[in-house]
Amino acid sequence: MAAGSCLLLLLLPSLVTASHNPPGCKIRITSKGLDLVKQEGLRFVEQELQNITVSDLHGNEGQFQYNISQVKVTDLQLAFSDLNFQPQQHLVFNINNASISLRFRRQLLYWFFYDIGSINASADGVHIYTVLQLAKDEAGRLKISNMTCNASIARMHAGFSGTLRKVYEFLSTFIVTGMRFLLGQQICPSLEHASLVLLNSLLDTVPVRNYVDEHIGIDYSLLRDPSISTDTLDLDFKGMFFPRVREDQELENHAVEPVIKETERMVYVAFSEYFFDSAMHSYFQAGVLTIELQGEKVPKDLEVLLRATFFGTIFMLSPSVDAPLRLVLQVSAPPRCIIKPSGTSVSVSAFLNISLVPPDRPPVQLSSMAMETKLSAKVFLQGKALRVQLDLRRFRIYSKQSALESLALFSLQAPLKTLLQLTIMPIINERTKKGVQIPLPEGMDFTREVVTNHAGFLTVGADLHFSKGLREVIEKYRPVPTAAAYSSSQPAEPSLDP
């Protein structure tokens, strides 16, 4: 029994490590980023509170009958507000000492006297305290899973005018108290709908699993609930590409987990070697890492050199000496990405097959050589697209048949390297030009990006910019209300009967 317990204790660390899936992509939002979100969010809250619908207020006191209707918010002052991180999964939005100005329609019946008009009112000392809980939903998307809200109004004033102003002042206690209660009851439901419905519709615009091009897609699903400290919010994404021909394929992550320590910028995005390796592995699985050049597409200088190099073989094939040349460059294994503090590189192993293609005859292979290349990779952000610019650093060819043939191919080293630089690399960079979108909501973009390399991962520090307002994006994706819900939300027509 004791031996079994000891064995379990020895295995426990490895079991815990195995259960923790390292992210291929990690995003950190700092307090500076939260300040920008607060500014845009405050405008959104103001717009939501301006749309508060308050029920009609009616009653009677002796011979007085009154009806208050068509309540509208005319102005808000939300100067004292804070949006803060709260460990472990919460955001706290706090509004203090706010004021809300109202205007509503009045109707008064006293014996034979009837009065109608409007009243201006002001709710002062408004305090709103909301806590938003963030979590990963079943699809792996960040969502506001729960919200708690408390709202209170310290004071409310109403200004009366007209022939029956004295009567209204007599009734002001009933009217103001009723309006204060009704207004207070509407604040939290309005913010709850804004958070759980409208803001979640904004989070729905974050790409989770989508296609990059006709060959591959990417999985940005969250691996776990967000981790929130007093200064940061960290999100761990799977960050794995997959071939569209085998969408259920999983590539195990053995790369170093990105670690973000910086907090100077609004947001940091980290990518491990796994992120890039899975992209290249997916392209390899999709069978698109092959380039073929034939006939006029083969550079003339290289064609002359190749014909001279293989002259003996070509002569033996007479009368097919003038047959077009065909070069087929095929990657033999998934390329590997290596990220170091000094820079990012990609190692590629490939085969180069050189053949003659006589008309109406089977191709005749002249040589099949192995190639090992190392490409330097410049990673940068443009808008929300992560892009990679590749450049050839080192290049080597050798024969798979014999060392003697490898020596004979030495003269082809420089021209083939030139072929790669001038012909092949532009084709590859054209494919990577589009880039891949970073998982941010629609309407948010990066500015002032800085890329920093580390051992096994790189980080992109940036500031945030709202290219579209929250309201604009939310209105675009706002859920369409049903007919029943729409009719029930309309304010009732005011009645003279209290």
C-alpha cells in the first residue's frame, strides 16, 4: 500500500503536466488596453441607458388622478467610472455619482380641471456596480457567462410648471418616489441585456475555427477559461492549423509554451514554434508544397547550364535533345520553424527532379537531387493579419545516388540558388501575403506593433485602436427580435384613467 502511494506521488507531476495543453497562441490584455476598452465601453453604456424604457406611472390621491407616461432619458453624466480586472475570471465595471436627466408626459385630473404637459426630472447620485464573469463556452469562444449588478439612486428631483404647479408639488413625493423606483428597476436589466446578449454578439465575431485559404484552416479555440490578475487578462488559444482535406487531424504540441512578462503595451500576442509548424505541416499534408517549371518558365541561363551539365545524357537520347526541360521542386518533409532571440528561420528539405519532356513520349529523368535550405522569416502584423516574409539564407544540393554525382552538381549550386531567389521565393511569398487573422473582435485593430523574439516563441506587442465603434459592430450582428418580443416591448399608450 505504501509502495503504491509513493508511486502515485512520483507520477503525479507528470500527470499534471500531461493534462496541461500548451497554447500555440496566447493573448494578453493589460490595464492600458482595458482603459481603452473602458472609454469605448462607457459610450456604449451611455447609449444603452438612454434607451431605457420606464413603465407608465399612475395613481390617485383623493380627488386627484395622475398619469405619467412617455418617459425618456435626455442626458447622462457618467464621469466617475472604472473598469478593472478582478481575479480569477471577472471584470468589474463601477459607476459612481452619475446623473440621469429625464423628461416625461404628465396628465392630471382634479374635479373639473384637466392639465397636460411635460416634466423634467433628474436622478442624482446614481451608483451602478456590475461584475462580468468571463469563461470559455462549448465552442471554445470567450463569452460573458454571468453578470451581477446593483444599482441605486440617491436623490431625484422634478421640476413642475403650468396652472396646476402647486398641485404637482403636493403630489411630487408620490411621483418622484415612484419614478425613482421604476428607473432603478430598469438599469440592471438594461445592462444585463447589453452584456449577455449584445456584447456576446460582439465576441461572436472573434474567429474560432475558420478557413485561411482553399488549402488550410486554423483553430483558435480557447484551451481553458481566461486567467485574470489585477493587471492582466491572459487567453490561451490552441493556435493550430489543419489541412482542409483532413479537418479532424490533430498535431501534438511539443513546442515551448509562450510566456508573456511585459505589460507596457495595451496587448501582447505570443506565437510558439508550434503555431508555424502546424501551418507548414498542414500545407504539406494538403500536397501543395510542390512547384513545377517547364519549358519557357525555366530561366534561359539555367536551361543552358543544365543542358551543358547533362549533355552526355541528353546526347544519348537523340533525337530528343531539343525536348523541353521540366523542373519539379517537391518538399520531402514538413518544414520546421526555429525561433531564437537572434531571429526566426525555417528549415526545408526537398527533392529537385530534372527531366526532359519529349512530345508524345514519356518524360526522361536526368537527375534527382536532394536540397536542404534555410529560410529567414520576417514576422509582422498589418491590421489584424499576421504575415510572414521569407528570404533564402542557405542552400545546398547533393545527389541521392553517389558522392561523385554530388561533386558534378557543384556547378549548379549558384544558379539553382538564384532560381530559388528570383523565381520560387516570390511564388511562396505571394501565398503568404494574405496572412492569417489574429483572434480579435471585429472593429479592433493593432497599432505601433513591435515583434520580439525569444527562445521557442515570439511576441508582438501593440496598442489597440477601434476602427469601428462597439455600437456599429453590435448593430451589425444584433439578434433579430421575434414579433412577440417586439410587440411586448412597445410602451403602452397613455390613458386618462388612472
